[in-house]
Amino acid sequence: MKTIKNILLAGIFLIGGVAMSQKEDKKPVFEKQGDLIKGTFYYEDGSVRQEGTYKDGRLHGEWVSYNKNGEKTAIANYENGKKSGKWFFWAENKLTEVDYQNSVIASVNSWKSESSLVNN
């Protein structure tokens, strides 16, 4: 249950964090792509924080979040504003997959990398 709560919090910060941090960051850019609007949000230094698309004013399609080093930290999917499909969260050596159906968590899986290099 603790893992699910952590995943939910991560999901909230994924999207909510962008709106709250815009005061300090470079202004977002919005561009029309067919019937979608692509939004790109930035860190202060100009690197991409998050990008994804909107349809009819709602989150729609794939959203990707990055850390300040440009590494992916999350991939989320929306369908007309509702969480859908598989979401992925990377944290250090751990990958968490959350599967959403109708904005409700259907399953959660986590993998941790145990590999290390061995010097001979």
C-alpha cells in the first residue's frame, strides 16, 4: 500500500509540479500540431522539464518528464484528461510501472537493478 501511495504522489507531482514551478522557470512553449497542442515546460537553465500534448484543453497522449540532466524520470499517458495505459517512473536504479484503466490504478510493478561491474 505504501508503494501505491508513493506512485500516486509521484503522479501528482509529475503534472502539478509544472504548474507550481513556472514562476521560477522559463516560460512554457505551446505549438499547434494538427488537432493537438504540444506543451513544453522548461527549467530555469532552459533544459526541458516536461513535454506532452493537449486535446480540447485536456491532457491527451504521452507526457514525458526529465530531470535537469535531461534523463527521463517519468512517462505518462492520458486519454481526454484521464490517466490511461502504462506509466513509467525511474528513480536511481528502480523502474516502476503503473497501469491505469479509466484513471484507476489496475496494477503496479517495480524492478530494481542489482547488477554491478566486477573487476578481475
